[in-house]
Amino acid sequence: MADPNMTAMDLKIAFGLHYVVLFSAYAVLWFLCLFCLLPIGLGSERDPETGAPLNPQLGKKALWASVIAAVLWVAFYAFVGFGWLEI
């Protein structure tokens, strides 16, 4: 709830920070999902000089990370919306 003593400028700042927190939460969830997905499906084919995987499938993993992070973010947004979690 907003404090009744807040000025209009304070309310604008609080409103903007709400979206910054929500975007930051999505970014953190996306990177967490991506880093969890990186070792999956690498196989044993490696570059002999560097040891890097020949086909890491980064685009596919980034897409999956986006989908999973979106689902987790919706759950986070619901927790905030229902008041079970305060930001």
C-alpha cells in the first residue's frame, strides 16, 4: 500500500521501481535457467584443440531458458500480486 504522505513524485518513482524490479527478476531467472541448461545435451563431440563442444545448441537453449524463465516469472508476479511476497 502507498503511504498517504507520499508526494506525486514519490509515487512516480515507486511505480517505476516496481517495473525495474520485475524486469530484473526476469533477467535473473533467465540467466539462471540458461546456466542450468548449458551442460545439457552436449554429447562427447569436442574440438580437439580447445575442448569446446562442437554443437552447443546455444540458440535452442536460450529459447528454452526464455520459456522456462517466463513461466517462473509469471509465478513470481502472481506471488507479488496476491501479496504473498513483497518487493
